[in-house]
Amino acid sequence: MEIETVPSESKPESNPLPPKPKFEPLKAHEMSDGRVQFRKVSVPPHRYSPLKKYWMDIYTPVYEQMKIDIRMNLKARKVELKTRQDTPDISNLQKCADFVQAFMLGFDVPDAIALLRLDELYVESFEIKDVKTLRGEHLSRAIGRLSGKGGKTKFAIENSTKTRIVIADTKIHILGSFANIKIARDSLCSLILGSPAGKVYSKLRQVSARLAERF
């Protein structure tokens, strides 16, 4: 059976595509249609004096480096933050809010300021009762085990896991990277559950040796 082939008509060449348009990167205030973005951080009563003392240390990096407006609203008892026309990145606002919040939780300014400079840092908070329900003397002893004599145990956990820990009554706040927070939290939970400090130290030595190998 013979099949006749019909010569296909040559298609006219399609017009070349126009050049891609080039757009300038949007500025922070343009991303939100020119609207000003706000954040508010509440100030607990016991942090008024430290906030007043270290106000310039908090104000300078937020205003000059991150280009975010900051003020203390005495009536509402809140630190207020907002974006400016020259804010380079919209995420700077949330970073500054996290930085101020970390200071309110009890972290020192040099430690909390790392939240502005590094993206992988977080603050995690939990209470002793989340781990184990303790009352009276048992609770006092658990808090004592977490701190150690003169804060020795707390400093040992901080140094070996590269984190910062604040123990405020029954609340515990940890500042660090995700993996390091987990290691520090596991150590603190072991102490709350009644493990002796020596056992936790030996486990931390193994973990810190493993971390040193990894980096």
C-alpha cells in the first residue's frame, strides 16, 4: 500500500520575543503598598529599670543599623517599633521586635543583639511544670539544681551548648540555634527530673565533643 506524502508548508518564522523588562528591587515601604508596619512589645514591671539603664544600647542598633523607628510609650507601657522610608528589609522589623522581646525576658543586650545579626537564632521558653509537676520544697530544689552553686551548672550548660539561659522563677528561656536549644533543653529537663549534675555534665561532654567534630 502506497502512502502519498504531501510536502508540509514551511511555517513563517515567529517574531523574536521582546527583551525581558528589568525592574528595580522594591523597597521595604513599597512592599506593603506604602503602609507603615508596626510592632509593640510589652514591658514587664521588673524590666523598667534595666530598660531605662540600657535604652541607648537598645536604641542605637535598632535605629541606626536596622533603620527602624523605636520609642517607649509610657502610657501603654510598651516599646513601639515601626518601619521607615529607608528601611532596607521588611524582616528587620520582626528581628528588632524579637531583640526587644529577648531583652524583656531577661537576656543581656550583647546576647540579645545576636538576634539582629544572625538569622538562625531563636528564643524558646518553657516552665518547670511543663516537665514535671513539683510543689513547695521539691520545686525550690529543682530550681537550685538548674542553677547550681553560684550558677555553675547553668554556665556549664551554656558554654557547652553555645546557648544563653535565663531562669526566671519557674520559667526558663533559652536563646540559641535550633539544634543547640534542643541539647540545652534536654539537659535542663534531666536536672528537673532529678538527675545529678555529674551525670548531666558527662552527657554534655559527649555532646560537646560531637559538636566540635561536626564543625
